[in-house]
Amino acid sequence: MNKPARRDGTPDRKKRQPAKGAARSTAANKQQTNKRGKPKSAKPQRAQAQSRTPTISNAKPAKHQYADVDRERAPMKGDGVRLQKVLAQAGVASRRAAEELIDQGRVEVDGRIVLEQGLRVDPENAIVRVDGIRVVVKKDLVHIALNKPRGWQSTMSDDLGRPCIGDIVSERVSAGQRLFHVGRLDADTEGLILLTNDGDLAHRLMHPSYEVPKTYLATVQGVVDRNVGKTLKAGVELDDGPAKVDAFTLLDVNGGKSLVRVVLHEGRKHIVRRLLEAVGHPVVRLVRTDIGNVALGDGRPGTLRVLGRGEVGGLYGAVGL
């Protein structure tokens, strides 16, 4: 005989419940009621067991679900020097102005535009650019423009005791700086020589494959005909092969002599003198005024000038550094 129900009509709670996951009887599946006889609200079902095979969706993730690759590659907060401090130390701008440059998206590090304030970089290895111009952040790098005097040797020392450019920078050399000269000039030629301790930069500036232009002012004998420029641009055959200029301009004619401007990227020995002599106008005086974007300036012969940030950045950009 079945055990009678409770006085309030509810089932006996001590009755054994079926095990979880087991099939319930038809009576158990009926809608249950509370003490007042009203149907109970359905309980939320538990999540499916993890052992069941998950459903794979082909839907593409939203934009915010993609991994932030740049954030993963960013330097750790404790490493390096803050970017705005590096820019300030390099003479680009004050720290506050450097922060504005970063906010404007004008600064890039290792080819990536930086918009994050406080990013730390390694000044010894990072390649930093502002408005596309390389910023040299290494404190030990030196870039100098020298106005070589006429009659001086383009060497750091001379066994015969003749004056040389090494005499002008002797104090720097004695202090341990190893300087490379860019653009050798013969003794009778005066003007711009670059000095740097960056060997890679010096090598590329002198290599003809990078085609860094060099500009000369030459005073030559005779009245230069305007067709001379066309001849030099087309090319002249010299003892060591053909050579030509990139640009030629007649500036002045006075007293049987002519002043011309010659631009070329070749670096063969006495190339300007030989070219002008080949067209019938031997050189009386020769001055180099420009190498790439760096100009000689108004300094007296024998003086040094530290290159500005824009000049240094232009040199590095011209040779792909």
C-alpha cells in the first residue's frame, strides 16, 4: 500500500530522487506545484558537460577580438629610456614638444609610428625618425663639416710632415675619437670634407652606387662655351674610362676666366680637374661646396662645424640608413 501524502497535499520530500542525468518517470516530468498549489518556475538548466563535442563556428571575430600585435612587441615598461626624453636629448625638441610630436603621429621607431606616450626605447639600437628624418640618438656619434684649406693633405697624418686635416682635429683624436673623412680632396683643392666616427655612413657616402651628389665651384681658364655643359653631361672619355657630370652651370666670365658649377657623384681621383681639362678648360681654383644636403657654409678655411640634426638626418636618409 502506498504511503499517504502529507496533509498539505505535497509529495513526501524524503522520497528518493532519481540520479542526475537519469531518465525521470512520467509522473516526475509533470509540472510541479508549490505549497500553495501554483506551478513552480522552471530552473535554469546547467551548462552542458565539457566532454561533449563543441560546436565550431565559421563566424569571423570582431575587430576588438584580434590580438594587438604592436602591443605584444612593445618594449617592457622597465626597459630603455622614454622616447620623449630621447628626442629631447637629441636636440629635436623639449620633452613637452616631443610629446606633441608623438600625439601627432610624426615619430616612428624601427619603422612603426608611435602614438603611445612613455614608450621606452634602446638609444643604442633603435632607429628613430621624426617626419621621416633620421634622428641620431647615440651620444658618441660625431658628424663634422671641415673647411679644408688649400695646400693641406686630406689625411689624418702625414709622414713628410706636411699640414693635414689630422692637425685640425688632433685634440679629438687624442681623446680617443676615430674619425673617418668623407670625400677626399687633393692638396690644391679646398672646401668641404665631412668627418664622422660612423664607419657605415662614411663608406656609403663615398660609394658611387649611392649616388650622393657633390658640388664644386671651379675657376677655369678661357671663356666657356655653353655647349661645354652638354658635352660634359653626355660624357667624356678619360684615361680610366668614360665619365660625365650630373649638372653643369656657367656662372660668370671675367678677365679671360670662367666660373662654373659642377655637380657629380663620381669619386675618382682628380675627376673634376680631368673632366674640365678634357674639354679645353684647365682648372685654376677648385672648391667643393656641398656633399649631399650639407653645405660648406661661411666658415674660414681650417674651421670645423658640427652638423645640425637636419643635415645629419639627410645624410643618413640619402644612403638608406
